[in-house]
Amino acid sequence: MENSSAAPATRDTAAGAPSGAGHGELHAVVLATGPELYAAVADALTGDGPALLPIDPALPEARRAALLDALRPHAIRTADGVRRLSGAAPVMKDTALVIATSGSTGTPKGVELSRHALTASARATLDRISAAPGDRWLCCLPTSHIAGLQVLTRSVVAGTEPVLHERFDPAAVTATGAAHVSMVPTQLRRLLDQGADPSVFATIVLGGAPASPGLLEEARAAGARVVTTYGMSETCGGCVYDGVPLDGVRVELRGLEPGAPVPADGVGRIVLGGPALFTGYRLDPDLTAATRDADWFRTSDLGRFDGGRLRVLGRVDDVINTGGEKVVAGEVARVLSGHPAVADVVVVGREDREWGQRVTAVVVPCDPAAPPTLAGLRAHVRDRLPAAAAPRELDLVPEIPLLPSGKPDRTALIRG
């Protein structure tokens, strides 16, 4: 396993492991997915160890330094040991994990998650999927992100040893004997393309990005038991499964601005409540106050209820203003994903002199030799959504660029 050390030299104060966990301490851990990281997570969840800030060992040195400066841990742990750092700040009460988010485009922010929130989320998942005693989880997602860390948390709560894969290998994941696995849609797509049997898993928990209806249909036809999830770091990962909140989770739709009513079309900002909510953003009380109160977290996502189930349409800031009309990018992508020539799709708004923004469909074709046409996609959308939602640009790509979390890299897609 590859491990690396990366504490900025100006912040190192002493070599060697600190004595004791340290009340309220935060330790950055730069460890590959493996038993050492799993043991550290288990200690953080039980209170026998410090709170953890997991960092991807492959993160560039400059970005890692920025992360440490912004989130101010007390120590950094690598394969070479533990080093104390200066300028540290304590975590909030009962914090077990701090998840770094939005670090690729700006100043990193840290989501503080308590032991209570993490274990409540894990128990609710185990109950929802009817996990049996002794069931093992396979972790093949990055453990610097909440999805991978929740696989470890569920294992701790279930009292089982997880199967730990440092990287996703379609040929290897189905041979582990694990009962449950968390994946992103791209991984499931690769699994099916390799001809692997997804029915070996009792449950495939699918999240990180929207899954196309075609992918879900194909996986289920192959015998997969797929559960789609919606959530984020601030909710300890997935908190709505197949459109239905986990036990204890509350979902409301509200107007886009505080106090505003939900529009007549029923599309509103998703607001979440329940025991799995984060405590706050590390060292940023203003951002914490702007997004949550004692009971609720105001997400940046749009949704509507269909038959009592939550349908997530996209992010509030992904609404495309084209010619004075507002178009929800996620809703257009959902419609386009049902086109028979589309294997994968993301919809973005690109700057346009005439329209302000133009609706752009970035498409991976099912058959590169016979890709869909812009005219055909426009007609497909116009049959199902208002005319303004029809894409004005088609960008054919071999694959959708992804962030390390498995989500589409929307910034790269907007740039084109």
C-alpha cells in the first residue's frame, strides 16, 4: 500500500506518536484503505481514539497543505507514524469524523460528524436493507469521502470485518464473498460491461450521482438488488433510499429563498432533518448558521415528490437560465438518459451571447459509430418537457469526467 507524509514543514512541531487520544483532538490520517485505517475509524467511533480527518494519499502536496492549513488538525498520521502540528483547534463535542469537501475549486470546508450521527445513519441503513447478522461489507470506494467511510462505519456497527479494496476492480469485487457493497453508477456500469454477476451481492447501495433508468433496468435484469440513495457528507451519506427517507430522517421541500413558498410546479429546495445531520462546518460558524438550525439542513438540491417518493432533480445552482426561462439541468438529464442511443449524460449550462446560457447535453453514446443527433435529442426532450429544456448543444464524449468522489466534474463539463 502506498502511504505518504505531507505535513507542511512550517507546521511540524515534534516527531513521534502523541500519548493518549486527546479530548477534542483531530488527527489527519493519510492512509490507504486497509486494516490500519479501519481500526482508526473504529476507535474514533467508540471514543477510544481522536476524531479523524481522512485524506487521500494521492492528493497533491499543495492541496494537502491547503487542507491542513484550513482545517487545523492537531496531528498527521501516515505510514511513517504520527507528527504533531502547530496551530490546531479542537473539534466540536462528540465529533468522530471531519469530511473535507469542495476542496478542488476553493478553500476546503470540513463537515464535522458526531459518533451519534454516524452510528444512527449506519443502523438505519442496516435496518432498511435487512442486513443479516454476520453480513460483511465490501469497501471499494475512496475512504477520504463519506460513502467509503460509511461502509467502514456500518461494519463497526454491525460487528463485522469489512472486505477492503484499495481500488475498484470489476473482476475482483464479485469474488469477495461480501454480502453488501456501496458503488457509484460508473462502477456499476463497468461491472456490467465486464460481464460480472451483480447478483452475488445481497444489496448494491448505489449513490454519489444519479443513475440512469437504463442502467438500473439492466442491473436488475441481471439479478442485482440495487438500492438508489440520496445524501451528502452533511447527512452522513445516503439518507433517502429509493426515494423514501431512512427511519428518523425527515424531508421537506421549501422555497429557494428562506421563507419563500414552494413554486406552483412543486419543485422546491430539499431540506433534511433527523439524527444523521452534521454538527457544523469546522471553524465556520457563519456557514453553519446559514445552512442549518437545530432541526434542519438546507441543502443545495432541488426536488419534488412523485407518488410520495422524493425525486432529486439537481442542484439549485445547476438551474440554467436560458432566454429568461429556468431549466432544471438534472430533469433534462433524466429525460435524455431514457433515449435509446444515450449510455450516459450530464446536462450543463454554458455561456451564450444570445441566450445567456445554452442547455448543453454532454453525452456518452451507446454506439460511438451511431451516436444520437442533436435534432433527435431535442425532439425527445420536447415531447416530455417545456421547449426551453431542449438542448441547444450536443457534446459527444467517450466518458464523463469524474471527481474522486465519483460525481461528474461539472466545472470541467461547463468549460467544455
